[in-house]
Amino acid sequence: MNKFKLLDIILTVIGIYFLIISNMLGGVVFFIIGLLHLYQAATEEQTSSNYKLNLWVGMFLVIVTFSGFAAESYITQSLQESYERNESST
């Protein structure tokens, strides 16, 4: 087992654990896993069988986690503005 696969398994277990404990930390770990897959795809030859797998898994993880963080921050911001409006009206 190479170092990348071992690191990927360890980070996946840590990411699942953090998703159970704290939603924010789990997303960060999965974003890092996506970056590691993109790094692995960038360092491999394009004819390698794992190149496309690492590229697509990495892109999927990075896009989904980044979009999730963006949506979460937008919802939090609008909710905070709503609370401030309700607080000032009372």
C-alpha cells in the first residue's frame, strides 16, 4: 500500500469522525482529501489508469465541499440579518 492510499484512508476516517462531531471540520478534511487527489492526478502521467479517477474524485470533492461552504455561509449570513432585523424591531 503506498503512502497516498494510506493517507487517503486515514483522512477519510478522520473526516467521517469530524462530520459526526462537527460539520465544519469534516468538510475541511474532505476538501483536503480532494486537493490531495488533484495533486496525485497532477503528478501522475496522463496515460495512467488512476489519473482520471484521481482527477474526477478530486474535482468532485473540491467542488462539492466548496459549494457547501458557500451555501452554508450564505444561509448563515441571511439568517443573522433576519435576527438583527427582528431584534431591532422589538
